[in-house]
Amino acid sequence: MRSVIGSAVTVDPAVVESYRRDQSKLTSAGSPLCVVRARSIDDVRATMQWAHARRIPVVTRGAGSGLAGGANAVDGCVILSLAGLDQIIHIDVASKLATVQAGVVNADLARAAAASGLWYPPDPGSRDFSTIGGNVATNAGGSCCVKYGVTADHVARIKAVLPDGRVIHTGSRTRKNVAGLDIGSLLVGSEGTLAVIVEVTVRLRRAPGAMSTVVASFPDCASAIDAVIECAAVADPCVMEVMDRTTIRAVESMTRMGLDVESGALLLIRCDGADFAADAERCAAVCRRTAGEVWSTDDAEEGEAMMAARRMALPALERSGGVLLDDVAVPVPQLPGMMQSIDRIAERYDIRIGTFGHAGDGNLHPTIMFDETDPSQVSRAGQAFEAIVERAVELGGTIAGEHGVGVLKRAHLRLMIGDAELDLQSRIRQAFDPYKILNPGKG
């Protein structure tokens, strides 16, 4: 391969090991043949042509921030890193579009857009280090999805390399486009199983103006979710996040922010738009009916300080040791039942679970805490994880809201996808990748 791609290829054991897996827990990872750190689309094309001719599997990787094992190596594969494709090619202010390479970090795109008076809304919790290519491959979400949608809602055009090295373009820079089948929508969320996404054109919005932030502490999660539903009926919040008691206590222990550790749930709401202040007051009025305390502010710095508590949820829970982060979504009215089920599952398996997430769209992240050196705890963590996934499906939800299937949840696909649908997906994959070399065993 070096004769084709040169110094982009490395077989150094320490480097190869560092690229072997993503951030997921309890997932298997194989031993790669080598790592290709692509510096151009030509490097990607050459890699795919070489691998295709030899039927060698290729696993594409961005920042390695995934939580489902989607970028984990398989034995004898080429790890294809796109982190070096990190150029913001063009920001078209008039059309509100940005064209970027796959390795551009989400937050870097957001800052570049802001410098032009525009805004890129998708804001996954990993936005400071996750890449746009990875965001597209998993259809990443974030806190503002309740109002502005997920990554798919902002993708206009994709450039990708097929397994045989051919380059394709999907979508259009126009708002309307019904010419042919929507191949781009197949690539979004495909977890590297259909093609290698190398360049993306995304839609931007006008930069958000002032906003109000409301924080309310409730005696229990059910009261907080009731408030979420009522707030959505009287206002149009852009953020509605929830944290349970276990998460609140972990965050307070880490940050000493002064959170009420006796409250059962913390609800964080943000409102923007022309009626941001009125919307926030309506939400605050709803919360005051059942909340113990309610705080609100129109000050941007104070609002960011309040939202910091939610951003620290996962790092705070991780301080306890090993964590297995779940990612389920249910219809919003089913959230109380889902959160109650998570508490019962924690009791059943005698394990701690802290739950936080995007209450406005029903996407929760139950975080199972366990000692990775204790086989009994590892086993119980895995059982609790499966029980949570199964309960989400029973409540009309999904096994993966925004983190993807990867290897972590591949065995759960049949819970919500029938045989006919699985067969159709397999045949679509065959059309893109007849030799099944792209990310085998994933998604």
C-alpha cells in the first residue's frame, strides 16, 4: 500500500493501537492491518481502490468519539482516518451554505459560521472534538434538535467515495430537489457502511439573537416531564434538557455549582426567537406550579453558566469509574414511564444509573456506572443496558436516538426492524458495496 499512498500509511504498533477503537464500552475491536491517515480525497480514492481489488475491509474513522463501536477495527482491516481532511472550503453567506471536508470539527464550523453572522445548529455534546463526517455518518443530534432538527435536516450535498474508488455527489445546493432517488439520505446515518463521506455542504441559519434560560428543580422526574409537555404546548423552546437526581449529585460533587442535590430532577429550558422573553416566562410559569425552585435570566453569560451543569453530566458520572452510556428515544409522553423503568432496572440489577438527556424530543442517555475490573458488575451492566433498550422499544421508541448502532446495538436491531426491512437494507448495502468491505459487522 505504501507504494500507492506513501507516508500516509503507518504500521507502527503504537499508532495502530491508538486507532483500534472508539469511545464505546463493552464492544469488541479487532487488529488492523494498518492505518491510513488520509491527507486528500485522492488518498481516500487510492485506499479504496487498493482495498477493493484485494477484498480487504476498510473501517472509516473521524475523531473516534463514537459511543457504539461504529469505528472499531475488524481483524485485518485498513483503518482509514479522515481527521486530516479538515478544510473549511467555502462559506456562502448569500445562500447560507458551508462546504467542508469530513474531518472538520463541528465547533470549528460553528465558529467559522458565526464569524460570517451565521449559525450551524447541530450541537452534539461532543461538538468540541467530533467531526462533521462522523456527525453525518451517525446523524448526530444535540440539545437544540427539539426546535432545529438533527444533522440530516442540515445536509444539502455530500461528496463520497464508493468502495471501488469512484466519487459520487448527492443532493443539491438548492432548497428544492426531486431529481432521482435521494441517495444522500441513505448516506446520512449509514455509519460508514455504504461509502466514505469526504465532503459535506450543510445549510446554515441566521445567527440566533438573544435568548432566555430557565432552570427548575422538581421533586421527581415525572413532574419535570409533565412540565416539558406543558411548556411545549405554550411556547417553542430551543432547548429542553433534563437530569435526574443521580446526575445532579454527580455534577454538584464535581463542580460545586450550588445545585439542589435533594431535588429529584433538574429541567433546563432555553427560548430564542422574536418572542424569547415571553416564551421563557410562559415556561417559567408552568414550572412554578410543581417545581421547588425556578430561576430565569436573559443574560447570556448567566444562561451559559446555567447550561454548564448539563454539559458536565457525562464527565461527572465518568468520575465514578467505568460508564456504559445508553442512547434511547421514546415519544415524549412516554418519558415518565421510561425514566421510572430505568430506576426499576437499576434496582433489579443492583447497579447505579444516572439519566440525563434531551427531554424535548424524548432522547435519553441512561448512564450505567460500574467497576470494569469486577466481572459481576460488568455482567450486570450489560444486562441493565439490554433491559433499557428493550423497554424503550416496548414504549414505542428506538434503540438508538443519535449515537448509531455500531457493534454495541447490532444484536438489538430485530427488536424494531422486521425481516423484510432487514433484507431490503442488506440488498441496498450490496448495491453500494458488493464485496462487503466497508465497515463489516456494523450498523
